[in-house]
Amino acid sequence: MAFLFLRFFKLPAHNEKIAPSKMEGVSIIICAKNEVENLRRHLPLVLKQQYGDISAPLYEVVVVNDCSDDGTHQLLTDLQQQYPHLREITITPEVKRTVVGKKFALSTGVAQAANNWLLLTDADCRPASNNWLAHMAAPLAAGKEIVAGYAGHAPAAGLLNKFIRWETTHTFLQLTTYALIGKPYLAIGRNLACTKAVCQRAFNSPQWNLGPTGDDDLLVKESATQKNMALVTDPEAYTYSIARESFNNWRKQKQRHTSDGKYYRPAVQFLLSAYGISQAAVWVYFIYLAFTPYWQVSAYILLLRCIIYWILWAFTAVKLKEKNIVYLLPLFDIGWMLYNFAFLPYILQKNKQHWT
């Protein structure tokens, strides 16, 4: 697995922005349910992207207001006075839903989007720069159908924040390297670009109605290949959101996310399972062998393994601008083993979580 992860460092540190002559219209889609404060804080940064002429931007920002009752509509109305390329699509409680959760809001936004190129993000996300859109659209101009960008979390005090950021970098390391060997399985919905055709394939899949989450996973499962998926690693193309501040809220979020893993392709499930099991086995066997005459051999093997992986993770964190978590990697290595054991039941059971 270490040799697989090394492929991550073959990705360019900086990706090209789209040439003005190749620009096409883009619809940025944000699904929002009672997100007025997040929209107030982050939406202006999305609306100020440098894409096309300043007076006539080549993109629209579509906010799907899903039954909000917190002032979201008034905020969007006010912002439209300054940003004519902002559109609001309102879903009222009376609307009959054809699919549960956020998926209905997303499918509604895609259906009404004016452009074929789409860029998906969340209300609680801010782009790292005003060139975010230009970077994420560049692969679409080159003929790609799906573009995965890094979706990080803002640094904050506390060990939980640092572990969430490590888990996010680790996930990005996995999804990029798996994609490079022709096993794409994931793109984070907070920073994902694609064509309308990709969304339509997912909407037509029988799995679309199986649960309220997993929309980003399904987009990749139904359409992504080694050739049509691009990976954008330029720091200007990152997005950042606020990580969960309480363990209980983070646990509920991970329950929703991990429960979608059962729908990955069998080969991907095998690779992910083998990696998790082997990582846990190293520590379990070391503890067992520590009380036998083979303790020295096991200690050397564990030390070698840790040096290799910790260096890999450290360079990954530095490349993704997360260098202030590097010193905690040994602790997070053990924590990730416990994380896999804790969330295994949610991978196996049916997803009954709701989008709130």
C-alpha cells in the first residue's frame, strides 16, 4: 500500500487554470437547509470568483433553498442586488419529494442549472481563493467529466479538529491514488466538478433512492474511470469548512458517510478492507508478540512500517497545507485503527440517517 500511496507525489503541485478561450459557462450548485449564517459568511467568496469578465461572469451560483425557515431567502434576495449571477431555487414543504435527503435538493438544482459544467460545494465551505472555479473547470475544458479537489477543514483548537483534518488528508491520499490506478471510488462533494451527464447517470441509478447521502460517491461509481477523472491539487483550488466541534456531532456525520461504503465496487471494497485490516493487524500482532521471544523482531518490523507510513503521511500533510498536524501522526495512526473498528457496524447496516 505504501508503494500505491507514493503515486500521490507524482501529481503536480500546481495545476493550470483554464485559458479564457476555453471557458464555458459553469453552474456552481449549493444545497442549503437553514444555513443562513454559513451563507452570509462564505457565499460572497463564491460569488467573487475570477471567471470571465468581471462585469459579465461566465458562471452562475445556484443556491437550492430546501425548506429553510431561518432567513436564508431574505439573505439571498439581498445578495442578488449586488450579484446578478446568484440564483435561488426554493423547495417548499409542500413539494412532493422523489428521493430522500439532500439528493432531492441536488437533483432539483442540477435540473434547473443553466450550464453543462457543474461545480458542487456546500454552504459551510469557503474557497481558498478567487481562482478556485478556474482551477476546477480547467480539466472539464480538457475533456474530463469528473474533477476531484481537496476539501479541507479550517484549523481550530482541540485534538478532535486535528484528527478530523488528518482523516481528511488521509482520505484524499486514498481517493487520489486509487483513481490513478483505475479504481476511482470517491470525490468529496464539497469540492467536486462534473458535467450534467455525470449527474444524470447517478440520478438514473437504482442506488440513488437507497439512502439520503452518498451522492458524491454515486457520481464517481456510475461514471468515473482512470481516463475521465481529474485530480486537482493546487492550493488555490481547495475549499475549507468548519469541522465538527463536538465528538457526538462528528460521530453522527461519520455514521452517515461510512454507511455508503457498502455500495463501492467490489474491488474497491476489497482494497479498502485489506488496508484497514492490515493496518490493525500490525498493531494487534505486535502487542501479542511483545510477550513472546519474538518481541525484538516484531518491534523492528513495526518500527520499519511506522517510519515508512509516518513519512508518507507527513509529506502528504505538508503538500495539502496541513503541516501543523504532522507531530500527531503517531497518535492518529493508532486512532485510525480504533476509528475503523468503531465504524465497522455502520458500513454493514442500511443507511437510515437523514439530512437535517
